[in-house]
Amino acid sequence: MSLEPEKPALSRGKLRFAGIVAVAVATVVVVTGIISRKEADARLNEWTEKQAVPVVAVATPDTRGQHGALVLPGRLEAYTQAQIFARASGYIKEWKADIGTPVKAGQLLAVIDAPDLDQQYVQAQADLASAKANAQLSKATLERGKSLINSEWISKQDFDQRQADYGNKLGLVNSAQANLDRLRVLEQYKNITAPFDGLVTARATDVGSLITAGGGGSPLFIVSEVNKLRVYVNVPQNYVPQVKIGTKAQLSAPEYPGKTFPATVEASAQAVDVASGTTRMQLVVDNSSGKLMTGAYVNVRLTLVAPDVGVNVPASALIFDKDGLRVATVDANNRVVLKQVTIARDLGKQIEIASGLNADDRVITSPPDGISSGDQVRIASQISPLGGAPTASAGPPKPKG
């Protein structure tokens, strides 16, 4: 029987070496994975800590003086307006001008029928004639007394009485003449006329209406000069120094959308109303076109005087809380410094700061809620102009492997 040759057996040394190599490879793989994971965790922790520090946009204040505008409600009134009442009692006989009628100075508006006044005038004429006759008789008596006093036909006392009587009669003549002149003037008031060129804006009487002399009740007519109108506005006290005489304004009326009318500040009350804290100012506007109406409401846009230098920040930079009005700035160490400020003017999107802020301060344009002095912040990649937005941050790092 034949025997097969035996296979050579692996040495124990080779097996041991292979095992050591396998263990080493496994160890390297495990260690590499652990290190990679730790590095990823470290990067994630660093990113998380950075995200906990808010990113803010900052800007230096705008120091240019800016023209502001103040928009206030106003009321149009006639530059000159006359409320016309009757000076003679009677009844309206006829009227000549209705509302909306242009009139000239001296033009007849209405006629009053005044029978009582007419009778008083006739009586005054008779009283004057009687007084003149009595004075003439007294004068003749005095003249005769002068010729008799020298011959002593009358006494000195009789002559003095004649002289005094003549003086009394002259006084009665003057009184009767004055009364007649007064009634003659009242007779002229039976014709009601326009005091100046203008427009009849109201008529409160009609034919047959009883008219009482004096200013009681409603006026018979109102005549307004409308070629030039007054505009009255109440300016808040802190803006009064910037609204000077001659300041230009633009008026806008709701009945003319998109159209403006130029006006000029003409006068100021130079006093503050205690109830409203405002000063009443008067503007004048040309209305030769006749488009604007007396008594109408308008918006008045006043152009404010620009200062030579201003410290202006966005309105979004203001913080108002229990500690008052503040602005958040960033120091050299990127830490927040809250500064108390006061406002000079509200320019809409921009606020002019009166005090509390320097021109070289870095202002946070939109401070996050709950920000406090000393908080660490991150500045956006570049200092943006006023109102700029912070640069968007990247997402969290992804672990390797």
C-alpha cells in the first residue's frame, strides 16, 4: 500500500504575527474613529458657542444736517371776513346777493324797510324846525333888550334872562340838528352793502324777515376775501424754534389728491397753549385760482431748518424701556454699551439725537430683545451703512466619517 506525502503545517510564529497585525489594524481604525468624532464634537461645540453670541449690524451715525418735514393738520380761513349785521330795525324788503356771489366794495346786498325809522326822521326834522323858530324868536327878544337896556326901560336881570334864554334855545337847535344827523345816517343803513371786494359765503335772511338793529343773533350776510387765505396750525413746542417766519410749506387738500399749494409762515402767537403744549402759527396761501375753500381741512407740510451738523441714527436703533430712551453701541472689545440719549427731531426713518451719542460711536442698528450692557456680540463681516443688515451666518459643521 502506498502512503501520500504530509502537508507542511503553519508555524505558530506566523499565526501569532498575523494576529498581532489584525489587532493593530483594528486598533488604528478604532482610534482614528474616536479622534475624528472628538474633533467633530469640538467643532460643533465651538460653533454652538459662537451662535450663542448674537450677530449684530453696526453703523456710525450720520453727521450730515438733514432737512426734516413736519406734517400737521390745518384749517383754512378767509384772509379778511366781515359778519354783517343790521344797524336799522325793520323788515327785509329785498336782497340782491346770494351765497357764492362775488361782490365789490359798496355793492348792494339787501334793502331794509324801516317805517319806524322813517317816522323818527320826519319828527326830527319837525323838532329841528321848531327849535330854530324858538331860537329866532329868542334872538329877536334879546336884540330888543339890547336897545332898551341903555335907556333903562328893562332891568339888568331881565336882560340876563333874555340872553340865557337865547343860549338855551341855541342848545336845543344843536341837539335837534344832531338827532336829525343821527337818523339821517341810520337811514343810509337801510341799504346793506359789501364792505370790500369778496365772496358772499353766508346769507341768513329772506324777504319779510324781522330785523333788529345791533349784533344779536346770526349775521345777515358774511362776506369773505378768498383771493388770499389764512392757514392756522398748532406747532408742538419743541419744533417752534425751527419754524421761523418765512418758512415755506406745502398744503394738500383731500379734494385735490396729488396736488399741493405753496404757503408761507406769516405770524406766530409766540405763546404756548397750556392745554395742548403747542404754539398757534398763521400761514398765508395764494388762492387766486379759487380752488381752496374757507373752513376747509388741509394737511400742512412744513420744511424744517436743517442744522449745520446732526447726529442721526435709524429709528430702529432706539430702545425704550423702564430705563428711558437708549441706544446700544459696541466698544472696542465688541461688548455692548447702552447710552442714554435725548431726541432733537424725529425725521421719520431717521432720528436726530440731541445728546448722549458721539459721531464715532458704533451703533447697533437693530438691537435684539433683552440686550444689556456688557453683552458680547459679533459684528457682521463689514460695518454696513445706516440701516444695513447683518451678514447671514453659516450652518453647523458636519461631522466627518
